[in-house]
Amino acid sequence: MRNLTSAFAVCGLLILSSISASMAQKYQIGIDAGPSKVIARGIDELKIGISFDGDFFYGLNDYFLIGLRAGHIRWASARDFLAEAIANISNIDVSGTPWSLEIIPSARATTKFPNNVVNLFAQAGAGLYIIKSKTEISGLVPDSTGGLRPVSRTFGTDARAHFGFSAGVGATIGQPTPVMIQVYPLYNYVFRDISPNQYFTINAGLVFGF
């Protein structure tokens, strides 16, 4: 009886060890950065941006992961568009730094070629987009006396929360443990009060597996 109990204990330890070892390889943390580009009308006050992102994934199996993506984009103002909005403006000054914050629960389906360091994946998610697009332009315009008078105009809005989704495909280079390189573009569609945001981000960075 004691031998049987010992055998069960050993088997239990082996099972727990194997589960722990497999679980230790199911977590992935990614750190990315890359450019962003607006592709829709209605947000012409923005131009291009720089994206900084992080994601955490848990592998349900070898081919399917779920997790959370968080990103921050600092947008550059479209100075030419703002200048054209006020006729004959000179001595232009543009103030305000538009930005976006993304908090997106996501899912990823991936290939797993045992003898290949390059694998492909598709990713999609939906969640919260907080966007601040408020930008102010000021300068001088001719007045009725032939002189110049100051003028200013504000575009965009203060920070507001919106619902949106993202989708994209990409590739990883390396093995899940300890580190891989990943590259993937994401299409983002954000539902706004006036006009939806649509923009691409091209993400590149490192994935740490454990």
C-alpha cells in the first residue's frame, strides 16, 4: 500500500512538473514601436504618428493565444492642412500634441513549424480607444486697413473614449523561449461621434516567452 501511495505521489509530481513546464512556455510579453498613418477623412488635423505598444498573451494551445494589447501614439499635426483652413494666414504657430491610447483585448492565431524559426500569425481585437486630437493654430491675417490682425482657430477635440477594433497579420522570427522578433501591421477602426478614425500602425519589436 505504501509503495502504491509512493508511486501515485511520484506520478502526481511528474504530472505537475510537466504542467508547470508547459505553462511556463505559454506566456508571451511583447514590446513594439513603429510608425502610424491616418487613412481616413474627418481627422485631417492629424498626419503621421509614432506608436509605442506592449502586449501580453496567454497560449490556450500551440496555435491560439488570448491577451491584451496596450498602445500609445503621439500624432504629428498636419501643419499644411491647418494653414489652408485660414486664408492668407502668416507667422503660423501650431500648438497642441494629439495622442491616442489603445487598450484592446486581443486574440492571435499562429503557425508552429518545429524546424522553422519563421512563423506567421493573424491577430484581431476590440476595445477602448482614447483620442485627443485638439490642436490650435494661430497667426496673422490682413485686415481692412491693410495691416495685420491676430487670429486663432481650434481643431479636433479634447480626450474622449471611443470603441474600436484592430486586425492584422504578421510574422515572428525565433523560438517562443526566450525571445523572438515580431513584425506586423495593424488596421485600426475607431467609432467617433463625427467621423470614424482609420489608421495603420506598423509594429516591430521583441517577444519574451516564459
